[in-house]
Amino acid sequence: MKHKHIQNDVKEEVLKRPEEELYIGNNINLNETYARDIFKSILDKAIIKNASDIHIEPFKEHIIVRLRIDGFLVEDIKIEYEVYQQLLVVIKLDTFMNITEKRLPQDGRLAIEVKGQVIDIRASTLPTVYGEKIVLRILNRKSFLKRKEELGFSNKAIDKIESIINKKSGILLVTGSTGSGKTTTVYSIINDLKCTSKNIVTIEDPVEYKIEGVNQIQVNNKVGLSFENGLRSILRQDPDIIIVGEIRDIETAKIAIKAATTGHLVISTIHTKDAVSAISRLLDMEIPQYLISASLIGIISQKLIRKVCTTCIMQKEVNELNQTNEKHTNRECEECNGLGYKGRTAIYEILEIDNDIRKDIQNMQDYNTIKDTAIKNGMITFEESAKDLIDNNITTEEEYISLEIGI
């Protein structure tokens, strides 16, 4: 697999590469080319296995490389400490980090082209007692532009989402933990809303995928372009639809709510465990309940759940058809590496704000009261969306239970 490096949008100062070479015990020459081959090999395997993250972790005796696949970390290889030292230099150079800084955490970014697809690599280093740990997050730009059906939303869920986004103004929140697919869902909504009669402006950190016809702004805190400042400027650009990558602080929340109450459709993400908790989070951010009630039009909360391996299912069906007593064990399946699951899809809650919920918010009702009202009035719950997947043999009840209790 050949990688074509793509120049970063903003280049840092290119640091001088070290000329000295490293050696391991058997006198194998460890030059930069060798380290790059190792880096390429790790990336190749991670991309083939559809890993979301690569962890390169230094310990006393050796360095462990682990891949996060379908939400779980799986050990891949172990490498010698001397190899790791040169590998660290290569990664820092390629992601425009300072190769001489080893005491402080650093962040970097790299874009590579693999078989015509652009893959973004976000790198992060963290000093530990045995050296710098490296985490590489892998982002395939094409994966951000999917239809809602591809993301796992049912027809009922899609109808609810469309009902929410067809409103002329108000704020839609997409909630969930890190890595739950919030950004992908937001991009699918942007793609649906895109048309020549609308001025759509986004402010993101970072811009994950460039969409033709949408004005996208990259946060740059180094020059003072924060979510807060950028959002203030967007309001002077005659926007119809505003996308805020993430509500991280009180000021950003206040401006987003203000925009939603002055005739704009606002879509943003926020970190909460479920749909109703997003209301509590806004109250914690000191947003008055009357403003939340007036501006909030809907909440989508989502989690990713593992899908049953289709190869395992097919083998089971073959055994049943042949009426054999052979039990297809996961260890026999190369597709899922013996896990029984391959790939992930979304389970979700979708809450469309109605008058009853607005009254609950205005009256400062507690979490349980609002949730009871929401369910009574037709909110799609995690349980309901998971049941659909279980009934259709897409996932299992055991997987849902383990996800809910955090196993």
C-alpha cells in the first residue's frame, strides 16, 4: 500500500532532521528509511483493519503497539526501544511537531492518500515515565459523508430528524461521548440541508471534510480565532444555518442560543450521556430556562454498538441447514479475529422538543420528569433503537447490556 503525503494547510517550522543513526543489539542499521517502513507498516495494518486509533506505548522492556478496533484496544506488535526512538522522530517530523521537545505534550496532524482516499492522521504525544506515548487517530474523510441510513438510523428516526431540521430556526444538539459518531451525523445533516438558497456557515476544530457550497471556518486559537470569536463573526455574515463544531464553554453556548432565538437554524454537538442530560448541561452552563425552552428544537444522542460478524452468522446458518452439530467458534473466523463482532453502528435517542417539554423546562422540572414526558410524547430511546438491531440480528442483547453498563 503506497502512501502519498499531502502538505498540511498550516506548516510549522520544519526542524532539522537528526543525522545520527541508531543501532540495536544485533547491529542492524536503524536509519530513517527503516523507521518509515515500520511507520508505514503500522498504518497499513490499522487502515486495513479499520482501526480508529493507534497507541504506541513505551514500557520498561519494550514498546507495545495497540489498535482500537470497534471500540476495543487489541495488541498488535511489540517493538524494541531503539526502533521506537527513531519511529518517534519520524512521526514528529511528518506531523510537524518539535522533535526536541520531550517534556511536554504535543499535537500534530498528517494527511496521506491511500488508494485514492485521503486519510487524516491526528497525532498526540504524552510524556510518561518510560518515554513519550503516541496516539494516532485515523480519520477517513469519505466516511464523514454518509446517508443517515448508512449510519444506522431507521426510517422512523430519519422522519423525526427531518421534522426537526425543517424548522426555520432553533438549535439542534447532537450529543454523545468522544468517538460516538457525532461529527459524522452532523455532516450527514449538513449534506441534506445544502442548497443554493441557503447560506450555511460552519466553525469547526478541525474541519473534517470539505463540502462544496458550505462556508467552513477552521478554529485557530493561536491567532485568536476561537469558537466564541468565530461565532460572533458568523452572525455578521447573514447566515441561514450555523454549524458549531462543539459547545465547549459558557460563552459559546450563550452565543449559539442567541443565534437560535434570532431566526437562525443552529446545529452543534455537546458531551452528555443521553438526550435529556443535554438540557441539564445547558442549565449548568447558566443558560436561563426560558431561553432553552424558546430555542431548543431537538436532541440526538448516540452511541456506537458492535455488529455481529456476518461471516459467523453465515457459518451458523450453514451448520443449521446441514443439521450438523458442529459449532462454529469465533476462533475459526478470520474476518472478526475471533471476536464474533465486526464493525459498529449507531444506537440513539431522538427527542423532538414539543410544548409539553418546553413547559417542563420552564418550570425547572427534574431529569426524570422531563424524560417521562419525552417518552410519553414519542421520544425514540436507546432501548427502542437497540431492540430494532437485536430483532434484526445486527447486534446482540449481550452487546447492548455490556455497552450500557460500561464493560
